[in-house]
Amino acid sequence: MRSLTDLMRSPDGREFLRSSGVYVDAQEFKDRLRAPARTKLADSLDSEGRKLICSGQQLYVDYRQSVLSKILTLKEFEQDPEFLPFFLWVDTDRSGSDNLITKFAWPKPSKKGPVRIAPSKTRDIESRYVRLDPSQLRSAIDKLGTHLRESGVHREGAKLKYQKLRAIFIQEKPEILSRFNYRVSSFLLENHLGYFPRSVILSETLNRGLLADEINLLLNNINGVVRVFNESVHSHLALGIDPKVEPRKADYLPLFYSCDVDDQRLRLHHKVEGDDHFAVGRCRCGEEYRFFLGTKILSIEQIARTDRWSVDVLLPAFLNNLVSGLVAGRSSGLYMMVINEVLRQVLGVSPVPILLPAELEHLASSPEITDSLLYDYFNTEEQAPTPTRSLRMPEPHPSSMETRS
């Protein structure tokens, strides 16, 4: 199977990407940017007519270069007053969906395993609902300190850097995983890259109803969505390209719900009874959920009132009409091409241009390279951080992030 990097490195691969609305050349991407089709998100960001460029990622405790390349790409757009770049931090994925949500990329795992910051039994709970144990956070940062002392490597200024980072980990009261990772992320990015992008939290965006109209549009075309999504997945596979997503079943909905009893994240499924449509799901604890979607016209209104719902990989489809362009990563650059076919064929919508950071083509995959923001933070000579402009729209400072236990 050809990866995104394979496509970026070959002329025919780049042409295939371009035909799907995915660009490697930043100027070509810029030339295709237009004002958002709908202004709801732009108005909430006080965009003042600027073109919105969005990228995003789950909230991690450590980051690899592939993610940093997206953030640094946004930084380049900061220099042009025509654009308003922002980063969408995803706090609605399972905490076990990616190792870096709860584990350090560096130091490398020892015989006792990787350094963890969250209990292992929380893998199926969204990061916004995972409560951290202060003793485990203290243990994690202490393990990092032990590694720094025993590595035998002289790192200029490492002691002071460690003390600054450790202050975030030393907590008197339990903290929520998403809030904690947001604080660590902002600290590392500001102190190492000198740049923390204008930030939006996904759960807050969902709970404010900013994506509701886009989700409702897709729900009212769900049968066509499933058909075209699956056709596109199979067509990519036939071309030897890994689409990074699996075909969807007939009862598919792009919605999840977090159980009221144990916070476990469960997928909701489409059920039709006569003329009535429902989103239904059953938690492993036995709790069952049933939300009325409507009859002739479907809506997430009943689910949205709970503030405990979330969306799946179709998120870029819900953002499409609200932004001018998207900056993708190694996986999203592939599955966004599948989503673009759904937008074109089912919803009759023109996909916004997608940019792949040029660095993705050149990122080293050698096991000798330590791909970790934490590693770079401690192993790079400290420089004065570049002042970061203040955030103008919901600045998601941890204290403002809506989280329920």
C-alpha cells in the first residue's frame, strides 16, 4: 500500500493528490483559498474577514514531528494579514486512541513499560472525562528526572527546564486529562517552538452548536454518505493507496456518546422504526441509550442537549463550510480524500483545499532518531521564546475547558 509520503514523493502521486484537492505546494494552496461558505465559526473567532485556515490534533502529553509540522505550517500563515490560522484541539477521542495522549514518546519504554500519566483502565474514556491521579503524575515526572540524571548526557540548562516542567506535574488535587495535556502542550510549544497557535477546543465547539447545521445536513443524507464513503474506500484500496479508514455499515452514524454511568465512549447507531429515526447505543456496563433524531427531517437536537456527545473521523466534513482551508497530517491527508468524495457526490459541496506540510515528505523514520517534543525540549539549547500574540476568541485556558466527571 502506498503511504502519503509515497504519494508526495512521486509526480504521479502528487497529481493524484492534487486531483483530490490536496496540495503540497503552499502557494498553490493559498491561491485556492476563499472566504468560508458559512460565517458562524468565523464570527465566533472575530475573523474580521480573514480566511480561516484550520489544523488540529488530539491533546497529547508529547508530540512527534508530524504534528509539529502542522503547527509550524500555521505559524507561517501568521505573517499574512489575509489569513487567520487556528488549531482545533481534540479532547473528545478515547484516551487510548493514541499512545501519546497518556504516554511519553521519550524516554523510550523500559522493562516496566512507557512512562504513563493516566490509569490504564481509562482507555475507552474520552480525555475530557479522565481524572488523573496526582501521585501518578508525580511518579511520571520523577521517572523523567531519573532518566535525565542517569543518562550520562550533559544537557545545558536541563535542570532548570526540568524544574519548570515539573511544576505542571505536581498537583494537589485530581486533574482532568484534557486540561492537563493542554497545559503541558502550551508550555512545551511556547518554550521550545516559541509559538502556541490560536486555539479552539473541540468539545466547546460542539457544545456551542457551531457544527450542528453541518452535522444535520449529513444525517439527512446518511444513506448516500455510507454508500459513497465505502465506494471511495474501495477505490483507493484498488489503487494500492491506504485510505486509513474502514468501510461503514448500513446503520452507521458519525456520533459517539459518553455513558452517564462509567463515562465509557460508545458509538451510536442508526435505527429506523416506521417513520421515526433514532440514534441508539449500549454501554458495556449495560446502560442503553436512545435519542430521537426525527421523522422526515433529522436533527441532533436531543443528543446535543446532553453535552456528552462527540463526532468521529468525519469531523473535516463538518468543518468544510466553516473554514477556507485545512492543514492535514499523515493520516488525515489520506482519509480526507475519502471525505471529499462524500462532500462532492452526496452533499453537492466543493471541498476546501487541503495542504500537506512539506516536512511530511522528509521526516526521518530511522529508529536512531528520537521523535519527541520532550526530547527536543531538553536537548536543544534554550533560546528566548518569541512572544505569542494573545488569543482573541474563546481562549481555552484549562480553567475554562468544560469537563464533567
